[in-house]
Amino acid sequence: MAGVTDPYLREQLEKRRRELKTALSLTPTDERAATAVSFVDLLHKVDQAVERMDEGTYGICENCQGTLEKERLIADPLVQLCLDCLSVEEQRALERDLELASRIQRGLLPQTDLRFRDWRIHYRYKPAGVVSGDYCDLIVPSASDGKLIFLLGDVAGKGVAASLLMTHLHAMFRSLASLGLELDKLLEMANRLFCESTIAGQYATLICGGIGRDGELEIVSAGHNPALLVSKDGVKQIGATGLPLGLFTTSRYTVSRARLDLNESLLLYTDGISEANGVSGSEYGISALSVAAGKRYGWTPQELVAGCLSDVEQHCAGARQADDQTLMAIQRSAAAAASFND
Ligand SMILES: [Zn+2]
């Protein structure tokens, strides 16, 4: 079985080698004896990994000769045993790490029910595994006349590597949102930063929207599944206005605008919902989701999300959830408007 020779991993190993050498040269002499041993040992391991890469045996489990999990190599390029070959204690330690990662990730999520002026927002976040590659955030403005920003995205891939990029998106948008940029500029800047900091071939689709006054909504979509606007006249799709984040540094985005009347909702979802498979392998699909949402026009965001999810579950009929699922409903609520105007 051929070894892994991903240029990114080689670059990571070489970067670690440089950092270790610098750390070693900066260690004060009196501390050097103890620290230097572990640094030199690590340097040796990095050198051996580069050698294995040159020989074409990097990324192969030294016990069973199977292929190492790429996301584990991304997290730690010195890994030499596949998951199946770890000892029970090592597997337990890994599980504890994952549980901690999951807690950290959940801690980054916004509150599941949010009221903002005459709007009500609710979402459900369902990872397929312990951690998720779905990204979901609601950024409430600090100024009273500011816009609320909602974000829903999906990092390509699953598991730990995707969840790391999800936390990266979270930190990036939280910082950029405070600049008060127009949404198209916000996404252009986020895309550039994401391109410069991610591994080649890693990308994310994302919808970023702003809620303004009098039912006004702005939406920018970086290659994400169409948002569904649920009105009494039916369900309308709002499609992508640019390419996924992380593909080209020069990507441009345009803003779509919509105005929601009272009781109308915008439904956002990740492809774990639209591509959910039933036992027979049939895909749920965006049209099925549109029908499920259309039947629930005027329902509260909680009811809309729960109703659509139960429709998806019915379609899947007990099949294992294969991908992370997130569903968010943003409603201009007549009930909220009444209390907001009081
Ligand atoms: Zn193995």
C-alpha cells in the first residue's frame, strides 16, 4: 500500500523541525539539560517521519501495514499506529480527547432559541459522530440599530479535521463581524483568510445573512445549498451567490435581498439534511424539504425545525445518520412583532 506524501504534511513536519530547532536554541542553559532531551527526541522523530516520507512508507501503520487515518495525521503528523492498533488505554485517552473536543465545540454554539426585534430564530445541531464539521452561529450586534448576523456552513469532510476547521470559521467570523463590513466584503475577507490558512483541498460552503429593519434580509451564499423562503404562496429558493470558501483567494460574492412578511420564515440547512439517505439509499432531497417546510408555513421556528426533522427521520426510517445535520429557521414572527411593538 503506497504511503502518504501529501505536500501539506511534509510542510507541517518541516515546520515542526524548524520550530523545535528554534525552541532548542532559545532554551536557557540551566534548563537545557532536562528540556533538551525531550526536544532532541522529538527532532529525531520528525526526521524519521520525513525519511519515511522519502521512502514512501509514511502514513502506513507500523503494526498492521494498513493506511493511517488522514485526519489523525493532520492533527499529529508523527502518528504511526492506526486506530485499530492502539492499545485499550490509548483508545480510551483518544475517546476522552474527543469528548473534550465535543464539549468545546458545543460551547461555541449560540443559544438555540433567540429573539431579535420581531424575529425568532431556532436551530438544531446534530453531529453524526462525537464532533461536527457543521458551523452555525448567530452574532447579535452591540449597537441597538445594528444587524444580527446569522451563519450556517458545512466544512468538506467529517470528523476531527472538519471540526477543527469549523472552530477556525467560528473564530474568524466572530472577529470579522466586529468590523461592521457589508456582507459581501465580509465574505470576501473571510474567504481570503480561510484560503491562506487552510490545507489545500479543504473548503467550506456557507450562508451568511444579516437581519435588518422591517423584515429586510440580506444573504450571501458561498456555494451553499439554497436557503428556502417559506411564505404563504409557497417555498422559494435563494441560491448561491459565489464559490465555496477556501477555493480561490479572489472569489467575489454578491448580496441577495429579500423582505419577509410576518409569519414568513427562512430555512437554512446543511447537506446532512438534504442528502440524508433512507435504508434503500434514496436521497431525501431539497424538494422533499421544500414540501415539508411549505406545509408548515406560519409555524413557529421550533415547530418548523422539529416538523422538518421528523420528516427527514421518517424518510431515513432508522438508517444510520451518515453526515452532520444542522437545520435553522428564522421567522419574522407576528407574535414577536406584537410584543416588540408594545
Ligand atoms: Zn494498524
